[in-house]
Amino acid sequence: MTSEPAPSERRPRERATLGITPSQTVGPFFAYALTPSDYAFSHLATADLTAGGGEGERVRLTGRVLDAEGAPVADAFVEIWQSDAQGRYSGAGAPGSNAAFTGFGRAETGPDGGFAFLTIKPASTPGPDGRSQAPHINVGLFARGVLRRLFTRLYFEDEGSNGGDPVLALVPEDRRATLIARRTDDGEPAAYALDIRLAGEGETVFFEA
């Protein structure tokens, strides 16, 4: 039977030296689902909402995701959800709904923070209180440093019904421009552009959802 060493004979326990661990605010993501085009699975979620067919005016939506300093955010992705050209949402069970048009799309941002969608211009839809909403597209955004998905809307500058939209009316007048896409091309398809600013001057208006 061995005796317990005296306190003076005990050696201090060696501690492993750990390096600095990287900070991580969100993720890791299941990239096959979130950015499928990087893995040749574009059919899971695509930036071309017209691929399945569907009637209506085709439009191209472009924009950039920018940080508080105006620098591009190259590793974000943008989701859109919208009605079809008759004001119907996919899966809403409306008679004669357009099953070919899902109304959902996803695009990753490139090195310049840019994203692009090809879709069908939506029609006016009723709001929760029954009042008519101007044609719009619901936008969701994920990006580095963003712990919760951000929600905003995209309206079209050439829609006369914008002035009566009940949601847009809640936004201070001097900030409504952050939600209104400008028409940049009258060709086929027509093109609209809207940048998303995460913070700083000209910050996009985001909604609770």
C-alpha cells in the first residue's frame, strides 16, 4: 500500500493551452437546403419562380444586401413569398389556384452583395382586416450577425394603389422609399431594383413577424 505524497511533493497539474475560438452568431446551416444551387440542387429552392409556369407579367427583381457602412454582404440569402397574378397564394385552397406557381423563391448574394429573382408580378391581395393591399412581395433575409430572420416588403413604384396600402401607411413617410422598388427597365421582362440596407443611413424598414 503506497502512502499519499506530501503536499510539497505533489506536482501541479499541467493545463492544456487553448487557442482563441472563433465567434459564431448563427449557423452552421444545412447548406444543401439553404443554398442548394451551390450543390446542383436548384430544384429545392430556386430564384426563378416562373420555371414551373404560370400566367402573368414576368418581372426581374434585383438588389444588393448592404451593411451599416454600405459595404456588400456577400454571404446572405434572400427569400421571397408572394401571390400570383390573380392575388392568390399557393396552398391557400382557392378554387382554380395556380398549382404551377409556388410563389416562393430563394437566392444567395454574390461577392457584390447582389441577388436576383425572376418572377410574376403579384396582384392586389386582401389584408387581415379585409382592406385591399397594394401588390407586394414578402421578403425574408438571413445574414452573418443576424440572429433572427428579418422580414420586410417590396412594393412597385409604378403601382397607384401604394398610397392606400394599410401596411405601407404604418411606415413613416420619409422611410417608405426603403420598401419601394424602382423600375429600371421597360423591356421583357420588366426590371425592378431595391437594395436592402441592414443598418445605418437609409436602413430598410423591417417588420415584426
